[in-house]
Amino acid sequence: MKIAQITFLLSTLLYFSIPKTDRNIVGSSPWDFEDSLHVNSPFPIKMGKVSEAYIAEKRHYIDSFYNKNINSPFYSGGFIVVKNGRVLYEDYKGYANVRTGEKITASTPIHLASVSKVLTCTAILRLVQQDNIMLDQKVTDWLPKFPYKETTIRTLLNHRSGLQHYANFPGLMKKRWNKKKLLSNQDVLDLLAQNKFRLKTPNDTHFDYCNTNYVILALIIEKATGLNYRQAMDQLVFKPLGMTNTYVFNYETDRETASKSYRGSTIFPWDQFDALYGDKNIYSTPRDLVKFDLGTYSPNFIKPELLQEAYFGYSAGNVSNPIKDYGLGMRMRFLPPNKEKMIYHNGWWHGNNTSFVPVKKDTVTVVCLGNKYSNRPYSTLSMVSSLFYKKKTEIETPVPTEQELQELLGQ
């Protein structure tokens, strides 16, 4: 493990020693320049110019969909659609902090909720690429106290470990649970080791979406790099991609400055799971997530064969007509009539509802981040299926305005 840490540090130093002027980007603009119409990547990516006719056609549909399904007094957040680094549509509205009047802008980081898993998974894949860890390595190789000997890094990533959800620990421990204690990632590992909770299903037999998996993955990242998760994510993902408005939330220092999440106009209170990271607690912007997606088109950031590991479904293999599946840190839908695969990840935590949809076949990125409790961001899946796939598929529609109004009024 010492060798792995040294290898990681050397590779990081080598990367940052490369002059920025040597890095080609979409649009051939300077690396640190960004205008209102383009999102750039520091990695060399060959993408065609987007025609004005294409922009006009798509923008008309996107504008109609956005104003019908997302844009409303009940939505607060940021929305963007980008093709080949060219912004087709973008809008920001609402408040990062309604008490202070701080408005959401293009540079306001919003809690990604479970979209954070996509970034945690990418950090793991980058470590695999650097030969620091292996996907089928046992978790106990890195965390000897971990009590489930068959669990691998891969089955954490694809939610086939069978681990108990940390939100269920209070019910499992009953009177022994300390409901006042703020949980850390190390606490989750310690509780698993001490209690040896029965697995919900044997390792690698069933899919069960579980935040505990990614809490443990964050600890593995720390062990493999010799850095804390915040530093590791900076060096593995955020800084290489120029994600300057992205950070890992620190419960001790960021509670006052981080954008708030709401139900109606009421700020969600913190709870004892708010210091956990890996499964959530990355704050970012729509533009930074576009930078992330652009980076995945460059083999200098992530090798295509590793990316395909993430986009391969692990749980629908025995289903004759699957609708959904899960890869490594990425969800997927199979759309009629030809079962085209749409990859995406949604998130929900407190009042944050988020959606990240990279349309790989069209080199398009769609991001909708919301910090005011609503399922409106999830309707982006319906927009993507209608605009970039062969048949319109209504995946999720927003709740009626009347219901949102009732929640706002506390009825």
C-alpha cells in the first residue's frame, strides 16, 4: 500500500508539471478562458463544431420543455444542455440562501446528492488506471476490519454487496443507537465491524442501491492515496478537469457558507448523517459537471475500456426485457422501441434533487440541479429520451403545481 501511495503522488506531480499551454481543449480556446457560450476542457478532445441550425432546432424544443416542466416558482437551481462544449441552453434561478437573499448563479455550488457517486466512482477508476487498486480486489485488502470477506471494490461500486443501509443502523441497533452522534465514515466502518450486521443478500447476487457502499469506497480512496477524501477528489478529479466551483462539503467548516436546501421556504435541518461523504456531499455546478463529462471523452483522463466498465449493466443480465440496470456509479434505462441504453444518475438528499444525463452517442450533456424539494429535475430524463433517442418515453413527470403549492403552504 505504501508503494501505491507513492505511485499516486508521483503521477499527480507529473500531471501538474505539464504546462497548461500544452493542453488542447474543445474550441481551441485558452484553458482558463470561458465565455457564456462554451464550456472548455483542459484535455485534448476532438469534437465537431455545432451548427447554428442545430442550436436553433434543439434550443426551441429545450426552451419549451424547460418552461413547461422545470421552470416555475417551485424550482430553484441550475439547468444546462451542452453539445460538444457549446451551450445550447442554460438557466439559473432561486436562492442559495433565501434568508440572506443570495441568488443562485452559474458559479453557485449545489449539493449533488447521489450524483456524487458518479465522481467517487471516477476517482476509483482513476486509481485503477494508475495501478493503485484493482476492481476485483477484496475490500479487506484495504480495510482489514471490514467484516465481509467476499466483498470487492466492484460489488461496492455496482451495489451488489448486500450491505445494510447506514440509515437502517438505528433500527438494527435499537436502544444501543446514539441518535445524537454525528456519524463519520470511520464510524460506519467501525459499526459494521462491531455489529457484523447480516447481509441483506449474499455478495454479488442481487442489486440493492445502498449508500453504505460509497461511504466505504471513500475510505478506500483515502487508504490508497494517503490523502483525505477532499484532497484526493481534488487531485484525482476536480483540479485535472478545471472544476473550480466543486468541493467536498466539510460539516465542521462549510455549514454556514454552503448553499442551503429547502422544502418550500423552510431550510432543511442538518442530521447525524450529514458528515458522511462518498455517497453524497459533493457540491458542484452544472458547468463543472459538463467539464467532468467532457473529460470522459479523453483517454488522457480516463481510458475508454475503464469507462465501459462503468457503463456495463451488472444486474439485468437474466431479465429478458429489462427496463433499468446499474453499472459502476451509473444508472441506465433501456428505451423502446430498440432498447437503446440511456445512462444517467439522479440524486436526492434533504431538499436537493439532481439529475446528470450524459448522452454519449450525441456528445451532449444535460444537468439539472435543484436545492428546493421537487421532482422537477428528474423530468430531464423525459426530455433527453424525446430529443436524443428514437422514441419519446415519459420517464418521470413533475408533481402537479397544486401539490407543490400545498407543500409550500404547509397543508
